[in-house]
Amino acid sequence: MPHASAMADSHLLKKDHLKGFLRKLAKEYRLVAPVRNRHGDVLFSEINDLDTAKIELGEPPQNSLKQFLLPQQEQLYTYMVTPEGYDFSPTRTTIPPTVYFGVHSCDLSAVLYMDVVFSRRQRDPFYLRRRHGSVLIGINCNTPSPNCFCNATGSGPFVEMGSDLQLTDLGDRFLVETGRAPGQALVQRWQRFFSSPTDKDREARYQAFLEARGRFTRQVHVEQAIRRLTTDTVPEEVWEELSLRCQDCGGCAYLCPTCTCFTINDQQLDATSGLRLRSWDACTFRGFTAMAGGHNPVQPKTGAIRQRFQHKLRDDVRLNGRPSCVGCGRCVGACFGGTDIVRFVDRACQGIL
């Protein structure tokens, strides 16, 4: 059961009042939410017109918040060639304060993971500039999607910490739990949209939590796979099979909300100036670990796929105490080669369960 403290500061928001609340937020914040577009796809998108935007809270978006906090390509510096050498100047970009609304539990966990990556050992000013001033309004998952397995990674379907506000759908209303100070400030400022929950509302929230846990359709043995990786007992034929199937497209890494590998290159504008750019990279790309002179320390046959799953399910557990996979299932739906993380877990654990 969720901790009692998680339920201590809670409120009710009727669904009829949601758009009014969002209108108030949109006047002071950039508003990003999962929106169903004209093609039927659900994507995290910036909302400029609440009257025409089709906000979708039941179906998880195909993209994640990574593209807003760590853009696929980002200009870091401009540089000038001077008689003394290169003169680099950081790019000054104004990032508006942003409310990320309707963030599912897996994506919230992913943002918290990126916070650790870009602030624990060395603070990344470009990431932190985008993260600063952001408000996370989460939505608990009453009905996990078919590819979801966040229950196996400890990142859902309900969360107890990390969001500024956390919503639970109770039919005609949301139970809203306040987390961090920015969320508390929003409720205090626009109290007229909220009311006090009853014991019946809290019981309904707990019932939704219990029902959500029973609705997962996939059984993914993440803990067993972690043990196999930690003890180096994954059969070699598993790596060989997955390597043969991998098409080296990078789709898994680009869709993954916690894949944060990047490369940096300089783009010359003219004889005396240029840009330094940061772009997403993927450890399954052949050139990811290539060195000057053409040497690659990673074994080409099985090394790339091996380092991907070792990173997510072994190295991050050692470093941070939990895997960096949040069980969102995006790679499961996207990988046409069948080398997603669920297939790896199934193959690594085959015969030992």
C-alpha cells in the first residue's frame, strides 16, 4: 500500500475544472502534454491552443520528455578562430518555465534518472538550464499498456515520490497528491479549482492502485536478468542471437527515455567561425566506440548489444541501485528486429525460472 504520508496532502480536481486549471497554467508556463495528433498518434507536444488540443491521459505517448530536456541536437557553443587559437562562447538560450502535464510514472522515473546522470558527478549546465523551472504533473496508470512492464522495474504503475503533483483518475474527478514545493504552490495559488477528498475518494485511489497492479499482461523477470548479468552467466548464444537480429538502427536508444549517450562535433560555418553541437548517439551504432585510427575496442560481433543491456541492467544497478530501464515498453513496440529488452530478459532467463 502507498505510504500514509503520500496520501496526507491530497485534493480533488473535478474533470470539468481541469481545462480551467490548465488555462491558468498556460498563461505563465509553456505547457507540454500528451496530445493525440491528426494522424492518431499520441505525442508529448507543446500546447498553444487548449481548445483544439486533444490531451490523452489514458494512452502513453510514443515519445518521452527526453527530447525537451536533452534535445536530439543542441547547439552548445559558437567558436571563433583567432590568432591565439579557438575562442568558444556558450550558446545563450532562453528556456521558458514549463509545466509537463500528464507524465506517466515510467516517464517521471526517467526524468529523475536523467537528473542523476547530469547533476551527480558533473553538472551539465545545458541540461540543468532546461530542467530548471520545470514542473512535473504526473498521472498514475490505471490501465498499463500491453507492452508496459514498469512493475518489474520499480517505476510504476503508481508513484509515491518525484512529481510536483500526481493525479489519479477516479472517473469524473482526479485525486491530486502534492509532492514537491512547486506543486504545493500551484494548488495554493489556484485553490478554487480544488476541493477536499473524502475517505471514499482515498479508498477509490487505493482500489485503483490494486487493480492497476493486476492488469499487467507481461511477466518480465528483470531481477533474474540482473543477477545473470552480475554473475556473468548469460549464455554466449544469447548475445550472438541478438546481435544477428539487431539492425543497428538506433531506434531503441532514440525512443528510450533514459538513453542519454551523445556525441559532440564541430560544424564549420566559414573560415573563422563555427558551432559545437551535441547530438544523440547509441551504443549499438558501429562507430560509437570507434577510436582515431580505426581501432574499435568493442568486439564487433556481439559487443554492441552486450554493452547496451549490461549498461541498463547491470552497470546502472551498481552505480545507482536500480536499472535505468523504466519498463515503458517503447522499444518493444518499435524494434522490428526483435532485440528489445524484454526479448533479452526472456532469453537470458530461459531455463532458470
